[in-house]
Amino acid sequence: MLKGKDGVAYFGTPKARLGAVQNWNIDEQSDTVSGWGMGDEYENTFTTIKRWSGSCEVYLDFSDASDDISIGDEIPLELYPGGEASGSGYFSGDVIITGLSRGSSKDGIPNLNINFRNQGALVKATAA
């Protein structure tokens, strides 16, 4: 059973582990086209171009590797949902940073939300 508390996020070259990761997500999508012919009772749908995007939320820390990330950066990332021990699954790919959102509240810890979009395929792999 995976435990989110063991998750890890790496961004950039050289690979830098982000501290105090609170959550991350990846959203895979595809465009579709539909078609049918005379006499068909139902249309058929096909996928075309694929894409993925996501975000990673960390605590705001000006001494962390996350502070070196800027909008427009094209960097690799690796996201481990349940730790990086040998045999653990993870996701990797190249992304462009599309947004940085910082926030704070009187009863919370300041945070940084890093938004990204693919620059190629999303790879699902297993840690060696």
C-alpha cells in the first residue's frame, strides 16, 4: 500500500529534491474526434493528440530548490507517489513551468504552487 507521506518530487537539472511537498497531481488528457457512416446507429470516437499537465504544492521556503524555479523554465521532473525505494513506481517527463502561485494565511504555513505542462511524453517507470 502506497503512503502519500512517503512521496517525493524532483525538478530540474541537476535533479533537485523539493522540500516540504504537500501534494502533487498529474492530469492526462486526449483530444477526440467522432465519426459515423450512413446506416450506423452509433458514432465511434477516437483519441488524437495527448497531453498532460499538473501541479506541485510545497511550503514556501526561499532556501529550497523550489525557489529556483521560474515561469518558462523547461525542466525534467520525477514524481514518486509512495517513496523512491527500489521497485517503487514513479512518473517522469519534461515540462514547461506555466505558473507559480504563492499564498499565506494568518493560521497557516505560506505555500508555493508550481503549475506545469508537458514537453513530450509522460513516462511511468520503476525505481532501480
